[in-house]
Amino acid sequence: MYGTYLRRELAGRKKQTVIVAVGLAIAIALVIIVNALSAGVRDAQSQALSSVYGVGTDLTVTGAQTEPGQGGGTRFDFGANDGATQDGTTSLSQSRLMTDMRRGTLDASTVSTVTGLDGVAAATGALSLTNTTFSGQVPDRSAQAPADGATGTRPEGERGGDGGSAFGVDSFTVLGVDPAASVGPLSSVTVSEGRPLTSADAGADVAVVDATYAASAALTVGGTVDVGGTAMQIVGIVASTSSDADTAANVYLPLDVAQTLAGVGDVVSTVYVQADSADAIGSVQSEITAALPDATVSSQSELASTVSGSLSSASTLISNLGTWLSLVVLLVALSLAVLFTISGVARRTREFGTLKAIGWSNGRIVRQVAGESLTQGLIGGVAGLALGLGGILLINVISPTISVGSQASGRGQGGPGGGGSGMGGPGGFGQAAAQATDIVLHAPVTPVIIVAAVGIAVLGGVLAGAFGGWRAARLSPAAALRSVA
Amino acid sequence: MTLTATATAYRLHDVTRTYRQRERTVQALAGIDLEIDAGDFVTIQGPTGGGKSTLLQMLGALDRPSGGSVMLGEVDIAQASNAELSRLRAAEIGFVFQGFNLIPTLTAAENVDMGLEPLGLDRPERQRRIADALARVGLSDRHDHRPGELSGGQQQRVAIARAIAKQPRVLLADEPTGNLDESMRDEILDVLETLNGEGLTLVVVTHDSAVARRARRRLRLAGGRITDITRD
């Protein structure tokens, strides 16, 4: 009889049932979608970070930030006889391989220092470089003025200089890595063509190239890429394990080769550290900070805060507007459910008075009211779940892309360096460019979302039922019958 | 139908009932002494506000007196707990209301079943009692009709079936023919007389003299006191 009465009551007041169910459904759908989007943004953040730092990196150690102006700029010096002259025009081209001038390097021994600390499972060093190629044409000045040795070229557009000159600056990022390392940027890549770097490649002029960069620069396995004026043989093409992100750099070289080409000695720019366990991260960070007081030690959560671009905006939007919106709608829906149930009890005063008069106990009436509310909530829950999953499906079908710019480790867009006469340095812009990428936002469905939806539905039903039942239980049968007599 | 019959169904002694209404104390019942025999057919008449409905609520264990005692069999309603009052209403007392008070979304049989719900009977026993009660009020063929599909007289017969299906000691009716035309009124009175003839104690509050004429005892209540008792 319980089920029959409950079913008939809900069916008998369709309008109220539909309003409450729709209100709850919208609230639950919003919660599901906001929740899924938050998870999607978190995934995108971790995707962006893993493409830069590799899988399993818990901490990074970088050199101290340099004072503005300390770094110096890239300097291109051409001798009087440099370049090839033809028809009164001299063609010049020069490549420079430089470290990030905004941040100091670390001695390579830092890696072994970190590896020796308690709680460190693995550590590896990488040297982050920017290869800048300056190329262009200038009028043959030997015919205009006596050669005076090395003369810095003037920037394009500078008045009073070499009219008719045309210059171009091209840059790409280079990462010197230890091929044997289990952590670091190469741990999050897959080899799409050729082979990865191996321990046997130490000292060899070989490189692997990021798939996106290889496509844009028309580079293939077996070909060469000019790094710091040396032709490196391309042995492999690598892509991010995430189909939506690029890898950490455009070109990867064995660490020792990168150090030699850059002429920086036995240094690294970043040490990637993996802790024994998630619990150990804090203590490892403290240990490293104590052992290397001049270095900057960053955890994943600190790295996450450096992820910028529209991903950051999306994260802010979802965590602020989305959460508040779903909370407000949820509150309205729950209030609606409670108010409708209470007004339903008031409207059914005679019915409950009659039931009490024919012997129904308060408990039996409360169970009836609560059961109706709970069922109403569950209907809303199922509808909300369907609506929410539909919304998530729609988001995944549309697959919105979010731009991500990682300024991790301070490697952002660099300003012009303090160049000498002639061309100012490009600073660190090449690295920042490599870390700017578009990530497709997916809204994943997790069991937590399903449980949350059912939980909210049950909560709505129980709350409404509790209030309604309480009101029904308080009705005196005599007063209930008298009020409608 | 098995009725639990004792010599006296109700014994009321010096029953008073006062309540507060808009800062005033209203004396609804002012010292009622009354005995109703088992199997009797009693009507209560009187002016509006005379205390008829209050008395019926005392008899129906819907309310407790402010003073005195209301004995239903061996149970004093004035002293009984809420749970005991619920049990009395569920098992010993049948109620019929002027407005029928059926649940509009349920069929006739389901409405009758609602009266059996608190008894915790098994399904076959409930089905048997529902069929029996509907047969006794002449509505076997309308068991699957909802109240909106029945006439006023038929609805009141469903309400009577709901009240008698539990096999109560007494049947209390508050203006059971108040919403019915003459032919339907007679139809209901015939049913009630038949039930009384089978031994069921009937207490009916009514304004209708035609109903009162069918009773064996007629009480007149005014100002919270019984002013007249007429016996056939």
C-alpha cells in the first residue's frame, strides 16, 4: 500500500512534482558539469605541467633569478670578411646557443647532491637553451668605407646606417638532457619516429626533435638541424604523451653536447626531482632548500600556479562563478523542495487528519511524506544526472581548446637583453614560446560525480521530507479535522 | 464480522473540555455523564457550537477531556498515551465524516485498504476484508473506481466500508448524510441500520431529524451539556 499511495500521490500532483524535480535536476546538472569542468581544468593543468616537467616530477630546482640587466643579450659579431658577397650585397648568418639569461645555472654536481638526500627517489639535470639564428643581407660596405675590423651590425630600421639591409631572427628551444634519466621532460614523451636518445649518444652530435616543431620546420629523421652552428643529426621525433600538448622543447640533445655547444661548462639549468612518496615531498623540499640555499625549489602545486593563459581564466571562472552558481541553484532547488513539501502538508491537512483518525501513527505518516519527498528528489537526481551527463557529453563533443602558457621556473617572455652595440639579445622568449600551447578541455565523468549527484538528490529529498514530516507529525487529528469542518 | 461486544461500549463521567480561543476560555463540554450500550444506535443533535463535534472527538479518541473520564471498554481515553489512542483508533473505532474524506487518487478498494494499514494484517486477509466490506455496502462492482467516478452516496458508502473493514467496536459518524440528497441519505441510513442490526454500536452526530428518527436513543447537546435524552 505504501508504494501505491506514494505513486498515486506524486502522479496526482504532477505540476509540483515536476517543478521540484526540474529544480533539483538543474542544480544537480550544474554541480555535475562544474565538477567535471574543474576536473578537466585540473587535468589540463597537470597535462601542461607534465609536458614541461615530465611525468613523476615532484620538485624542480632552478638557479637563482638574475638581476635585470645582469644577463647580457645575445651578441652577433661579424668580421669584415664574414659572409658571402654577391652583386654588392653581403649575406650574413650566425647562430648562438644561450642559456636563459634571466636565471642562473646550477653546477652539475647539484644533481648528485640532490640524489644523495633522504627521500629522493630520482633526480636528473637538464640544460635549457635557446638557439637564436641571425641572418640577413647588408650592402657591401667594403666598397663604401675602409674595413675596421669587427663591427656590430645595426638593427633593422636604425637610421643613418646600412640602408637596404634586411635581417631575420629565428629561434627555437633546445634542451640538453640525460638520456638515461627516468624523470624529467623526456619521461612524458613518446617516440613517434626514429629512436629516443640513449646513453650511447653521449658526446655525439645527435638530436631528437619535437613533432610539432619538426612539422613546422620540415625536419625529418635522418636530416640535420643546426644548433649553435653545428649540424646535429636527427635520430628521432618525439611527441607529448598527451595528444593536446607539445613537449617541453623543440630540440633535445645529449646534456654534454648541449653544454659544450653553449660553452657554459658543466652546468644544468633545472634539476627534476622525484620523491619516494607524496608524503615525502615536503621534507625533500626542505632538505634541498637547506642544501642549496641559493637555488629555487618548486613543488608541483607551486608549478601549477604558474600555468597561465585562458586555462588559468577557466580555472578561476569555474572555481568562482561556477561553484557559486551551482551553490545558489542548489540552495534554491532545495528550498523549493522543502517549501513545496511543507505547503503540500498544509494542503493535505484534512487527508493527514483523516489518516490519524483511522489509526495511522505519526511515524507512518512521516514515513509517507518522507518517502514522497525522497522519491521526488530521486526523480530530480536521475533527471539531473541525465542532464549533467548530456552537458558533459556536449562539452566533450565541442572540445573547447584552452591556451596554456607556463611561466614555470621564471622562464617567461624575456625582454631585450642588455646587448652591446648592434643587435640586442632576445632574452628568454624562445622558451616561453615553446611552453605556450593549446589544450583541448575534456570534462571527465568520475564515480565521485555520480555519487555526488545521487547524494544531493537524497539530501534534497531527506531535507524536504524531514521538514514536511515534522509538520505532518505536529498536526493534531482533532484540529486537522476541525480546520476543514 | 466479529464484534467485540461488552455490555457498555462507552462510559463518560463528568467530562469537561475547555480550550483557549482568541484569549478567551471556551467551555465546549461542561460535565457530561453518559453511558452508551454496546450495539446501541445513538444520535447527537443540538445547535452549532453546542459541543457535538467535541464530544464525538472524545468518543473517537481524537482528543482528551480537560476533566473527567471517557472509558471505551476498559481504556480511559483521558489517561491513555498517544500510542494507545492510535491503537484504539486503528482497531476499535470506525470513523465516517460528512465530507467522506476519501483519498481522491486511490480507488475504492485502496481507500478501504488505508483503514486496514495500521493493523498489520497479511495481504490475503486484507483482500478478504476489503471485498467483504465493499460487498456489505453494495459496491463490489465499483472497487476499482476512484472517488471522482462515484456519486456522493457511493463515496460515503466507500467511507463506511473503510470504517467497518477493521471490524471496530463502535462506528462514529459526523453528519454522514449532510452532503447527500434525500435518496442518497436513505441509502446510507439503510446501510447504517443494517450494520447496527448486526451488532455494531453507532453514534451519529446529525442535524437531520430523519436520521435521528432511525436511532434508538437521541441526545440533545447545548452549551456543552446534555439537555435531553429520548429513547424509543
